[in-house]
Amino acid sequence: MSLLRSCKHLSPLARLAVFPPAVARQSAVRDFSSRKGGTISETSVFIQSGHKIAELPVVVKKVKDVWELYRRMGIDTKVKQPEDQHLLALPKKLSEEEKEIISGFNRCYNSSSIFRLLEPIPSSEVTPQVASQAYRKIVELENTYEARNPNNIENRRSDQPHSFFRSAFISSLLDIICNSKDPGAILEGLTSVMRDQNSDDQDIYKARLLEELLVCVTDGMFPLQDICKAVHILSIFYPDHKKCRQVADKLWFGIIDQSKSMTNEDIVAVFTTLPHLTKSRNMILKVLEEKAGDSWQQFKTGDVVEILRVLQELKYDRISQGFMRMLSGWLAVNIHTVTEQEMLAIVYSFLQLEYMDTALVTALEKIIKKKGCQIMEFDLICTICSFCLAMRIRSPTILEGVGQYFIEHHQSLTVPQVTAIAGIFGHLDFHPANGFKFWELLELVLDLKFSQFPPVDIINLLVSFIYIEKFPINFTNKLFNPFFLDRLHSQSEDLVAISRQQLKLYDTTMKLECRGYEGPFLPKDTNYRMINTDNRVTRTASKLLDPMADVVGDFSRLGKSVVLSSLPLHPLYIVDLMVYPTHAASLLRFGFRTNNSNNVAVLVLTPEHYDQTGEHLVGSQAMRVRQLTIMGFKVMCVNMQMANKLMMHPKKLREYLQKLYTDACNTKK
């Protein structure tokens, strides 16, 4: 960006003139349009932004008037310059006469009426606003007629679509629009020609208007807001989406040229153009981040919502953490002015962007504290729950407030809303306040609406209850019912696989922990099948074999990725490392209904196995540790991040593992 900053006082054309040969490169210079006498060509420049260098397209105007070139480059000359051809700018406000003519267009019922209305008016008296509105109305009427009468073939008149008279008339209108240099008229013309399906010369019209647009932007005649509108129009200008982006990219110079005087409204408008840009997107994004950081306190709620909406569409662009902190900081400061609907949009955007920081969590806690059960937007509570679940935010303030909210509003919640609210407690291993009332009402809601839940959702929900030792034994008959199993297998193949695996987990865990359970109801797995495992865990377990051998004193007593016997093939029932009492014992299988008291099960826990603070295990891992303990194993939990950090210090790693091993062996059951 240093090259651009040093030339900010020059016009776009002058700035291009001072680029050194190493930065500017003529790339097959050609007329942009196929028309003879084209006034612009293309080149490309290399722009450095930080450590990144990008090759961006640049429009070059062919200057026939040397005095014009001198003026734009800031060169003083004693010779008197000719009068500027573009000083005859038309007023942006419509006159009464223009309003009368345009209102006459609205009374026309076909394109012929518009031709007759404008025919007696001299072309010199037709303003660009009138010309652009006439073209728009012609296209609108013809498209409406074609849609209503697809099979009606009229006798061709001289003013009908595809006729010579129509082409000449449209060309005259475009002459008026292009010669005016008026941004509003040119943008209206671009929008109309894009929808004009009845012109044989549509491609020529497009090229002509596009060339005029690029010339005006290069000359600095378009305000920043109009440049943004032009980008949006060009994003759907051609059937080929790739070509649209290539053309829209040519307007980057006009945006950067006016970046110094950007207002907050301009910043938001430029943000909305980012999904339609390619090569220039990263550079413009950096400029926007810098400008927004200087004026973030003046942003309105609608501005922040719009920026977050755009950021969701930039899937392959990396947003700086500083900019995201700025947005969450804005929310923390202005949370008292944000409505429930706006807050819903903001939280959902952060959820889609997978971003979380302390300020954002604090803001959510303030909402729950301030409004709590008075929140009338049910989806806001559900979105907060989804956000906390996805980011593993185990905030007592939020979770207790959500539990109380369910108690107050359970009768009004839909099935997806119940799923989002009720499942968060088990997954985050948190018992809701006023638990007896909460579980009583939840059981009532599930019983009444059981058939409305998708099979995969109700199974996952019931399994999440088991995570925190709330055993839904009353729903067992509903799950292992032929009608429910038929519904389960009517889902898509991937959902069927997930549902069957989770139903197997439900059957097994209930048998392990619930005394009154009469199962298992599902047969044992008798065939070999693949199971998805975390490669990070597997690699870390392999690296820990040698250090653990030093700790236990015998490498032959160690086993890796041990599948427990008499249990389903599930990631929760695979022990990452097993420490056997003897080498002979390593040849045996251990699991359900075996004597496991002399074995140490080593679990390698990833960051996703903990909540955001790293202090509490999530529900599934807490249940995993609990069930291994129930089966008699001594459990040793190894933090994967800590172990990987200590890999460079073997002595400290052995001390870390030794302490964990000693604590596991000395744990009383």
C-alpha cells in the first residue's frame, strides 16, 4: 500500500503514469469494446499490501487532448487550455418538465407508446434522466408482454422488438446517456441493458455503457456510493459469473482513490461489494479494516449487521482478529441500543464466522441478566445456545438463564427451539438451576411432541441427557418401536448412519449406568467396519509410547488404540493408550464385564474435549471417563496441547506423564 499512499494526491490517471516499469505492465493492450474508436485500454499493475503482492487490472484512457493530460498530471502550462468538455453537468434533481415526461411513461401500455411520446421531442432536449427512464420502461413493457404472451407472434411493425427502428431509437437514447457523464443515468442504463432480451445488439450496448462507466470512474466523476452500485450491477451483468467478477474488479481503482474521504456509510457500501470482487478484494478489505478501526464508535447497529452479513460470504478470505475484536467491542459498548432482532442477526453472524472473545461472552451474559425471561424473540435464545454449544462456552450465567427461560416459555417453543435449548446442558456438562422443575417440564414437552422430532434429533437429545446422568428411561419404548425405526430408516443415508450409531450408544450407556434398564435391545456388531478417528490423537498417542514406556518401565505393557470388548465400535469406547499390568495381560481383551482394576486407560484429550476455558470436560468426554471408571479402569487424562508443547523437552514430558500416571494409580474408587 506504500505505493498508493505516496500518490494519493494525484488523480487515477496521473497515479498510473508515475508507476515504475517494475510495477506497471502492459498486458496485451487492446480496446475494451469491439467498437472502433474505443477510448480505453487495459493494463495491469502489481500492488504490494503488507507481505502480499497482487496483480490487478487497471483501465487506461486514451487521451487525444494533450492539454487534458497535462491538467490531470498537474503539469502547469502557459498555453490556455480548451474548455473542459465535461463541465456541462446536468442537475441531479429532476425538473418539472422531466417529471411530467417520465410520468407519461408510466401511462404507456407498450413500447410503441413511448416511441410516439418521445418522437416529436428534439434529441438535444431529451435529458439523460429522461433517456434512461425511457429505456427502462421500454425494456419493462417488452419483457412483461413476452412473459404474458410467450406463444403470441404479432405481425412485425417497424417499432417492434428486433426491428431497425427500435435499434436506432435505443442507440439514440444510449448516445444521450453516455454523453451526459451522469452517474445515475449510466447506472440506470446498465440495469436496463442487462434485462433487455429483445435487442439484437445487446452485447454492443453492454460494451458501450461499460466503457463509459470505466471512463467516468477513471476520471473520478463517480461518487463512491455510485461506484458501489456499479459493482453490484456488474456482478450480474453477464451470464458468466466469472466474467462479471473480472469486470467488477476493474473498478477497484476508483474505490481506493476515494478511500481517504470515506464516511461510515461509504465503508458499509464498499463492504457490500467485497463478495463480487476477486483479485482486488484483499487489498480493499485491508483498507476497510483500517478505516473502520478509526471510526468504529460512530457505526450504527444496521451498519454492523450489514458488515457481519458480508463477512459471512467471504468464505475463503481471512478476516483479521483485530477487526473482529473491534466488532465485538462495538457490541459490548452499544448493547443497550440493540433490538432483539438485531441481536439475533449479530449472534448468528458470529456463529457462522466461528468467532468468540471475552467481550462477546460478556455481552451475551449482559443480555441474559438484563432481560432474561422477558426476551420475546425465542430464536435469540436458541441462537445463543447454538453459539455457546459451537464455541463450548460454559457460562453459568448464560446456562442458568436459559434453563429458567425454558421453564417460563416451554409451552410456546417449537420442536427445533426445544432441541437447541435442551441439548446444551448435556453437551457442556452443566446441570440447570431448578433442575427438578426443568427436567419435569422437559419430559412433558418431549412426550407430547415426540413424533414431531426428526429421529436423529431426538436420539441425540436423549443421549445428551445421559452425559449428565439424566437417564430418559421412560422414552425407551418409544425409541425401540417399529414405527420409530421405520421413520429412522426413512432419513437420508448419512443421517441413518448417525442415528444408528447414537441409538447404539444410547442402548449401551443405559445398560452400563441405569439400573432399571431392561436392555440391551440391539444386537452386537458382528461385521468389521471403519470408524472415524481423530488423526491428531493417533499421532500424539504414537509419540507418547516411548515416554510412557520410560514411566511404566516396560514397552510391552503398552497398547495403542485399544477397542474395548463387548462394547460397540464407537470413538468413546476406544482407549488411546492402555497400560497393562503385565506383558501377558496385553494379550487379553478388556472391556465390559471383565476385571479391569489393574489397567490404566490413557485418554489423549484435544482442545475440543474441553470447554473454552480448558478447565471442564464436555459432556461426552465426562461420560467417557465416568463409564471407564465404572468398568474398573484407572483413567489417566493427557492434555494433547500440553503434551505436544513438552515434546521438545523430554525430561519435562516424562515428569508430566509420571505425575498423571501416579495420580491415576492412587485414585480411590
